[in-house]
Amino acid sequence: MKSYVTNIYNSIATIFLVAMLFSCVNSKKEVRDFLADKNMPVGTAKNIYHIKKDSGKITSKTKAPIFHDFSNRKQHPYTEFPKGIEIISIDKSEKDSTSITGNYAITYNKTAISEIKGNVVILNYNENTKLETNQLFWDQKEHYFFTEDGFRLTTLQDTINGFGFESKENLTKWIAKDITGNLQANQK
């Protein structure tokens, strides 16, 4: 009789276990939606080093200690670099041309606009130009930087401080707003 009761309990446990296993089938979409509802990334990577190529030539290198992929967001998918980022653009002669560093970055996938915050430094190695600010927006489609925060632009001839700055992503053809500093002007 004892053996019969043990067999019944084992059978019941087996049926519940099999039922639980078959009920735990989730599609990829269900998992992504669950992670989005819980505000969790669909992927995370540490110590990334990404090389972007176009027609077999390296165009940029990206380094970051932590990367979060929130591409599971339906309306505004994004990627986040919470511990900082370094991006190096490579020119046609395969030399480093511009670098961007910051303590935090977020890129919105649909608009290709990035916000970089905290000790943002942009260096143009060809022009010996340096931009420093605390917050910068980067329109990657238009190849354009802008900020309404305080900035310092250092060139070979000048150091310009101000609030509000716009330029091409290689720091050429810039517009500086509300500026102070010593400027050299060509008189004709």
C-alpha cells in the first residue's frame, strides 16, 4: 500500500512538472516585450570595441566600458553608454581625424541623434582644434554638432568661451554664440 501511494505522488509530481515545462514556451517577441515593460535592455556588453567599415575601409572606432541595447522599445529604440564612450573617426588617408569622448552617451536609433554628457571633448587632429563642453548633441545623419551649454573652443590662434555652439562634426564651419575670449582678426 505504501508503494502504491508513493507511485501516485510521483505520478502527480511528474504530470505537474511536464505541464510546467510545456507552458514555458515564449517567443522572442514575448521576451523582448517583457524586457521592455520592465525597462531592461535586450542586450548588454562590457568593454566593447566596435570598428565600422565602409567599402572595406575603416571609418570609425568606438570604445566603451558598458553598452546597453534598448532596441526593444517600439516608439523610441536607443542604445546607451552609461560609463562613457570614445569614438574615433578615420579620414580617407586612414589616419585618425576626429575623436569624441564623454562620460555618458545615448543614441536614438530612429533619428540617429546622440546626446553626449559629462566632460565632452572633441579633438580634430588635422586642424589642431579642441572643443570642450558638458553636453553635446550629435546629428549623425547631417554630420553636425550643437550645444546650448557652456563651451571652450581652442584653436592654434584662439581660445573662445561661450554658451551655444554649432559646427560640422570635424569642428569646421562653426558658429559660436554669446562668446568671450581673445580673438585674432584679419584686417583688410
